[in-house]
Amino acid sequence: MTFLQELLIAIVQGITEFLPISSSGHLILIPKLTDFPDQGPLIDVAVHVGSLLAIILYFRKDVMGLARGGFASVGLGKDDEQRRLFWFIAIGTIPAVLAGLFIKLGGYLEGFRSTDLVAINLIVFGILLGLADKFGKQTKAYEDMSLKDAILVGIAQAMALIPGTSRSGATMTAARALGYGRVESARFSFLLAIPAVFGAGLLAAFDLSEATAQMQQDALVSGILTFFTALATMMFLMNFLKKASMLVFVIYRVILGVALLTLL
């Protein structure tokens, strides 16, 4: 990979991971729309880890709270509220972990790298996002999370393993349908991403250890560049959702999906 390709991948991932428009779908499109070779799933995971580090930094207070909840779960502390949230986030991660293992161990990963699949999911899940955002109430905050909500949003996160769906888009759609406000839906979505992306990064670490030195370097550079792009995008999105709806993302998804089905 050239530095230009690494930079392009980092920018695309850093922006599209947090905007509900599908980062994996856009990463698949890069080799389709440019002369660059397909970067492969290993680089895709590396840039997702860069995004993960940006989430941890931006939501560091919430992450510290969840850490206290984890310690309280083993008797180190008595923060019952954070312990409850810690376990709900953990349980909500299970569907994505099971789906991810099924896809990886079953050898289905490469089969998902289809332009038509990306296009259809962009349109279908974009429309669902628009409906949930228009008709969903805005009465719940992240702290109001229940076990049922964690499981339902977790199932949405598992569905987003199929490119074009969008992890943030699917989880925010589910959260908005359950009555969470726009900002709180994004907050819920990003915190739920932490263990899921960490698990994917851990699985990729085994593949990375067997990769060539050049591939390891490509993964490291791409991940670092993604971190900075992702952090800036997250700051923009959280401010944007305080005063605007999801409509612009819905329109973008539908237009891009139709264009892909028509032109590619």
C-alpha cells in the first residue's frame, strides 16, 4: 500500500465509522472506484481499532464509569449504577461477537465484499434510519438503558457486520426506535462499539502476527491516521445531532445506493 492509499482509507474510515453511512461499505468501494488494490479485511480491522481508540478518548468519562462498574462486579467498589450499565453493555455485545465468530470461522468474510450487497443495504437501512428518526420519541438517555434495550441494540449491531448496513447507523436506528434522543443514541451506539471492536481487533491480532512486515506497517499507519480523523468526526457528529436530524444521512445513503446499483 502507498501512503496515499493509507491516507484515503483512514479518511474514509474515520468519517464513515461515526456517521451512519457504513464504514465497511465505503472501504469496499475504494478499490472499486480507484486504481488501488483491495486493502483486505486485515486493514479494515486495523482502521476500526483506530476508531476504537478515538471513542475511548472522546467518551473517557463514560469509559471510566464502565471500568468502575466492571471492578464493582468483582467486589472492587460499590458503584451499582455503573455495574448495571457495564453488564448491559457486555450483554449487548454478545450478538455481535457470536455473529462475528460465525462469519470469520465459516469463511464468509470475503463473500460479503460485494458492491450490490453494499448498495442494497445502504438504501434499505437508510430508509429504516429515516423512519426511526422521524417517528421515534426522544425520552430516554444512555443512563436509562434496560436489559431489553441493550439486547435489541446489540442485535442491530450484529446485523451491521454485513457491509453497507452501518454499525453506527443500525444501532442508532434501534436506539431511536426505542425512544432514545439523537445525541443519546449516538452515545449508546459508540459505547456499545467498544467491546465489539476490541474483540474484532483481538482476532485480527493473530492474523497480523503472521502477516508480512510491510502489511504490519500498513496496518499501523492506517490505524494511526484513522484515529485522528475519527476523533474530529465524532466531535462534529455529537454537535451536529444537538440541532439537526438524520435526514441528510438518509438522503446520502439512498442516493449512493441507487448510484452503485446503476453505475457499477
